[in-house]
Amino acid sequence: MKKILKKIKQELFYIRQMFRYRYGLRKWYQYIFNRFFGLQLLRHMRPVFYEPTDDFELHILDHKPGLWMSYWTIRTFLHHSGLRPRIVIHDDGTIDEKTARIVESRFSGKNVSILRRADADRLFAADPSIPEIVKNHRNNCKNIYLLMFVDHLFLSTSRRVMVMDNDILYYDCPTEIIDFMKGNSNVDAIYAFYEGERNPIDMDEEYKNKYEDILSDASGLNSGMIVFDKSKIDFDRVAEYFEHTTKPDGHLIEQTGWGFILSQVPHAIFPEEIYKLRGNINPPTVTKHFTTPRRHEMFAYGIDEARKRMKT
């Protein structure tokens, strides 16, 4: 019952925002179709076929209703970057076999695959390189978003890895990402960082004192878009993070985790003026992150504008 009430409340919020910004009929039309008919629309989209040629992986955690969003996140990234990675969509446990096959059919099956939750559970449990404390936290955490941290990190198989939310659309060439994936970067990680947004530091005093010099960067990381060199990550540091967290089920347990792990290696931040959270999508915008308070924008005009720029 709580979930139903939460969904109703969220939908009413989106509708109020649509009226607030006085969207016209076309935007309402786009909103309704993208919001409520995405999976049906997905069946009719032109398949994207390619052989992975770049030595990196893109990982996205998703649930069944969000797959239409993931489709456009992937399509716009491929179009504007020109990169050809292996892409893994991680099932949070809600994606059934039939839906998984539909999504994979929109790609070649070799370039985009859905890792079902049960399969991920088996892979994680069987990997002896993963610290036991990490496995225990994954098994017992009540926050599904922890998978965005530990699964994307430990189950990725390439040296260079990209992690994205399913609510990001690309509108221009992501030069920083291309350079990183081609090995033309002098840092080991790049992540989104939005001024004014901070993660809670739910860590004990010993840990906070030890990493005092990176607290600012770690608390500002947004895990919606990160790239990193996996070979430079110390897995013992991940175990240390879980040893010292004071809220293992915290709302931002995964985002804070990424913050501390990636801030310990040489890192850079995506320029906020072109990798946006707020504002319009006029140049020099490369991406916009349509987080929950801005989700209506993705449905009302974000996807439509992305399609225009791709000329699909």
C-alpha cells in the first residue's frame, strides 16, 4: 500500500510540474507516451547492431518500468560518443525473461545483455576475490541501490568501466569520456559532481579522520555517471568502507561508497556546465541528468529532443 501511495504522490508531483511550466499539447503527448507506454514502444524501435570493439564496459542498474529510459540512455551515448562497448543492464529483480529478450532484441545480444538478478547473485557468491564483508553487506542490505556499487565494480570484466543511471541523455559528443576510454587521460577516475549536492558521510570518526583530505570530493560525487580504471581500485579499500559505515542500509550507501573509493585515486570531475543536472539542454550541453525531481522533463521533451538530434 505504501508503494502505491508513493507512486500516486510522485505522479501528482510530475503533473503539477507540467502545469507549472505550462507545457503545450505536444509535451503532454510525449509525456504520456514515454511515461506509460515505453515498453510497448520499445518493441517497435529499430535494432542497433554492432560488434564491441572498445575495451570497456558500460553498466546500468534498472527495473522493468525503466527499460525505455535505459534504451535511450544507451542509444544517445552510442550515437554521440561513437564508442562501441559491451553494455550490461543489471536486473534489480523485476525484469522477467520475456522483457529481457525484447530489450536484447533491440541490440545484437553481443553488445547489450541483461544480467538477471539470480545470475548476478550466483556470480557474486562464487567469486573468491570478493571480500566476505562485501558479500555479507550485499546479501543483507535492504537498499537495492547497493548493487549499483558492488555489482558494477566487482562483476565488470574490463579494465575501464563506465557506470550510468538510466535517466541520462546525451545531446553532444562526450569528449572527456572518449579520451578516458581511449587511454588519453591522466586520471584514474572521472565522476559527476553537482555543486550544492552533498551525500551524508555515515562513517565512524576513525574513517572520517583517516580520509579527511578527500571528504569534500567524496561527499559531492554523484554516481549517475562515473568512469574509472578498475585496475587502480584497491578492493581492500572497499572492504574497509563497509567495516566503518554506520548506516549499512542508508539511502546513499552506494553513492557514498563510490565517493570514497574513487576519490582515493587520481580523479577529475565532469564539468557541470556541460554535464548538467539542472537547466536547459542548449549548447554547450553534452548530457542532462533527469533525476527524480526532473523526470517529467525527460518524458515531456528530453527524449523527443534527443531523437531530433539523432535524426531518427
